[in-house]
Amino acid sequence: MPRFLKSPVPAAQVTAARADVADRVRAILDDIRERGDEAVRQYSEKFDNWSPGSFRLSAGEIERIVAGVPETVLDDIRFVQQQVRTFAQAQRDSLLDVEIETLPGVRLGHRHVPVSAAGAYVPGGRYPLTASAHMTIVTAKVAGVPRVAACTPPIRGEIPAATVAAMHLAGADEIYLLGGVQAVAALAVGTETIGSVPMLAGPGNAYVAEAKRQLFGEVGIDLFAGPTEILVIADEHADPFVVAVDLLSQAEHGPDSPAVLVTTSEELGREVERHVERLLPGMPTKDFAEPAWRDHGEIVVTDTLDEAFALADTYASEHVEVLTENPRQALTKMRDYGALFLGEGTCVSYGDKVIGTNHVLPTRGAARYTGGLWVGKYLKTVTHQEVTDTASSALLGEVCGRAARVELFEGHARSGDVRAAKYGGKALPWNEEAGA
């Protein structure tokens, strides 16, 4: 039976707060639908104090911005994007078009076709997520998306040069200095100066996430997103200091980011808690990490490692770090997670920033039914069918007629009847009746 050494604060009543976010987002979306660029500019001025002549950066502006970024930063961006590109290309190469012959002259197939355009949202604000440019834009271009329009907000009235450089080097076809609901709304519905896209991807704050949720259906989205999550599975062989550091590495994402330790060692659990309490006061990001750990941190002790794996699956956490003697056991023991990080040599921060797998991952239990962003999200798997053998078409027509009439779909049945009659000589009594 699991035992809690540290439990989260009982869930606050957040329904009203979420409802307020939803109402405010809905009003902004409706306004942008109606007033287009005028509304976009108004909200950009209101929320970001930003109203340039054009939100889209010209080729010359991009060139000047990138030229001002330190070469070491550009080198690191190129390195990380190559890791992302290499893995994304391997994923794309695994997706094959198919065509088979199921009956003589009956060919069925599918193709993986990229969407015509995608919008990539790269968060800014207090902590700009430059790495999100790699994850959303590089992956889309590897998938073959011909047009990627990318948005990122200004930071306190300044151009985020490193983020712009990352968007450019990733292959963005259009770059807009525009953030928040107004950015994703403009991309989704289109304005006088911003062309609409059928697909939106990228993380963002609660308002951006809610905007994507409300726009879903009108456009596709990568996934529904919530606060960043980490769950560490550790046994007695784990280093408690490493565990503590890794838990706090994700807690700094926001004050509502869950950080959970599931361990088979009570001694390790208590040592981790002591390290966390010692490290927190000196963290530059403790304004986020401290409330996240206080309100959403958990330490749970299980009797066995199998029990730990099973318990971890019930959380369906975004990131699961496995710090055990044999971490690869998790590959067969676990099912519900956004991404696994196996062994002490690996950490969630690598996935966030440098290793090459995508960091746009499911949260709030969505890992029970979906994985994260990958090239497949930008592809539509579309089917085709062709019948060139008349005998096969006659056979299918006869079966179609019988099957459709079981469902009382006479029109469907007659489409089959016509082919059965044309290719096999079967009479069409309903046609004679109609002509009588």
C-alpha cells in the first residue's frame, strides 16, 4: 500500500478561475474574428505594449537580429536543431505509404500527406522557451509542411533575438512578433495581413492553451496542454541529491507544476525532501519552484518496484524519470506517460532543451490516450481505392447491395446494384419500375 511522506495541498477550487479564463479567451476570439488586424493590434498593445508597423519581421530585419546573436548561441541552436531534425527524420522515414491488392484489380492504399500550413507558437514572457522553436518548426518542416508561420511575443518591449534566430534557423517561412491569444487566434482564423493555417502547435500559458482548446475543430492542434509535470521513480540505488535537483528542475516551470517522487526506499524519500528544502531558498526561480513544491509536490513510498511502476501509470505524467538499478524495465512495465527518461545519465531537462525528442508532451492525464508532438501530427493519413477488374466490381456490388439494405440504405444499395448489373449482367428491377 503506497505511503505518502509528502502529500499535495488539497486541490483548490479552480473551476471558477478556469471559467473566467475561458470567458475572456472567447471574447478575444470573437473580437478578432470580427475586427481582424485592428483587434489583434489592440490586444498586443494592451497585453504586451507592442504595436509595430508590421508584426511580421522582414527578411532584412531577421538578418540583422540574427547577426546580433552571439555565435556560441547560434552554434548551440544549430546543434540542438540537428538533434531534433535527426530524430524527426527517423520518425518520418518509419511512416510508409501503402498500396495492396485485396482482390483481383482491387487496390487499396494510404498516403501520409502533410498539412498545407502550420502555425508554431513559441512562448515568451518571463521565461522564453527558445527550444519550442526547434520542437514545433523543425518537426513541421521535416514532415514536409510547405508553410510554417511562427509567432513569439516581445519580452518587456524588446525583440527576443535568440528566439527569432531559432525560428529562422529552424526554417520558419514567416515570423511574427506577436504573442498570447491574439497570436493563435490570428493564425487560426486569419486576418488582413496574417494568413490562416489549418494546424496549431506549441506550448503557452493558460490563455494560449484555452484559445487552442476553443479553436480545436476549426483547426487542428498538437494537444491539450496544462502545467509541466515530472514524476521520478527511484529505488535505493538512486542518488537523492540528483533526484531533488531533477524534481526542482521542472517545478520552476510554474507554481502549479506537479513534482512527484515514487520510491521503494523511505530513507531515500526523506533524504530527497531534505535536499529539496535546502536547495529551494537559493534557487533564482524559487518564486515558481517553491509554491509548486509546497502545493503540488509529492513523495510516495511503495513496497515493490512493480507497485511503483503501476502507481506511476495512474498519474500518466508528462515526464517520467526512472532512476533505478535497471531503468529499462520501465519500457515493458509502463504504458501511460508522455516521455520516459531512463537512468541517471538522462534527465528531463535534456528532453526539454537538447537531446532531440520533442518536448511538447501530454499533461493532466492525457498520456492515457495520446503521445506528444511528432512528425505524424503534421501528417494526414489519407486513403485511396481503385477497382479495375470488372468481375471484382460486380462481386463488390452484389455484396454492397445486400449489406446496405440490411441498414435500410437503399441509395447505397443501388450504387452497388448498378455495378453488379453493368459488369455481371444482373437486372435492375427498381430501374424498370422507375421507368414504367
